[in-house]
Amino acid sequence: MSKEIFNETKEPYKFANIEQFSEGKNPPKNEDAIGYSATSIVLSDGATDKSGQSFEGRSGGEIASQLVVDVCIRSQANGTELVAEVTDTLKSLYEKINPAALEDSAFRFGATLVVARIVENQLVVTQVGDSSFRINGADVYTNNKIVDDLTAGARKQYIEATTDVAGSRDFIMPLLKTQHKYQNNPVSPLGYGVIDGTNVPEKFIKNYAFPLNAVQTIEVASDGYCNVFPPETNVSSYEALHAHIEQVDPNKCGQYRSTKLSDDRTVVIANLQ
């Protein structure tokens, strides 16, 4: 068989052996959402809504993360084009159910986005927000928010000074309620990118491209695993990692300090075949 005929008949790459796990911090509520096809994997982590709104029993974070997944799975776009498509869809939703969000950032939903898509001979990844991914069980791509690190630090200091773990979330709540001012704010040093129905500046949209023949596995995870990856690429290792974190730092004010005691956690793992 000639080289030309072989290339013409070669099967295209696809995601295979997909393994997933997702659990909300307060089941059955879960503001993480995932979706996948043979050529796309999407994970979105909805931000906990500080305005106290509810929409037919669902939080803004739940709605936003599911919208991100639905749009990204249907779309073939990537990068800034994909982010603009998701943003426009969320803005249109505001017009129907949450018009206050069009004028006041305090009422906007929020969600991260990681989309891994097979495009010709590359694995193309679009990342907005602090959900992470890992390639070949070795190369980690995180995107932490400075404002979260500072707020988690304030919570840690409060707990160390008072031993009041239960009240630590209330202590930092005023900070959390003003965090929306930094969403998609390219001027502030605390600015960060999020899908919230407004323009996401290009500086907050991370784009990656990996040759398909150099990728064996990809893992996409929400920050419920504290942006740490386990030694092995399977769900059981992630859950063992979660158990370890809960054992060594149950109050999330030490090695795995956070703005909250627990969070929704989600991971999707796939091979390239």
C-alpha cells in the first residue's frame, strides 16, 4: 500500500476510555458541569452566587456552568471566538431571566471554562478561569486567581487568631461580595477572567495547541481538588487525593488553604486514540 493511500485511510484521532467523576459539596446541588463527545471535552465550574438569587431552584453558578457546557459541545469554535459565543449566549439569557445582571456586576452569574478539542492534527485547549488540566500525566496548566489567594490568606489568618473555623467564611464574606468588581477587569492587578455575560479580555483567555501524536492523556479538573494533581491518571487516584487533603488539612487553612471548607469537585480523564 502506498504512503498516500495509507494516509487517506488512516482513522482520525478521537477521545477514548473516558473516565469522569463529579460530586457537589452539598449533593444533589453541584455547580460543576461536564460534557464530552468523540472530539471535545468541556468542564465548567460555576461560581457560588453571592447575591442570594435562585432561579426555579437553581443557582446562577449551576445555570452558567451548564450553559457553558451546552454551548461548547455544540460549537466548533475555539479561543476568543468560542468565548465570545458563550458570552453572547449568557447575555441573551440575562435578558430573559436576570435583567439586573446587564447593569450590575453583583447580579451576574459566573463560570470557568476549559475546552479540549481535537482539530485536525492538534489538541486545542481554551481556558478561562481557575479550572486546570494536565497533559500526559506530567504537564500541568493551572490558572489561579490572585484575589482568591489573598482572600484565602485572610481566612487562614482569622482562623489562626481566633480558632473560629465555623465563622471564617462569614469573616471573609464582605471580601467575597466585592470580588465581582475584578471580573473581566483588565486594569486591576486583581482582575481575572470569567464567563459572566460580559466581554472577556484577551489577556484572560489562554490558548494552547499540542500535536496529537505527542498526547496520550488529558485530564481536566475543577478546583475542588485544590488545583493539585495525583500521581496516577484515574478517578480513584483523584479521590485518594481528595481523602488525603481532607485528612491533612480538614479546615483548609494550611497546605491546601481555601476560601471555603469544601467545594464541588469534578474530573474528566481521556486517552487520545
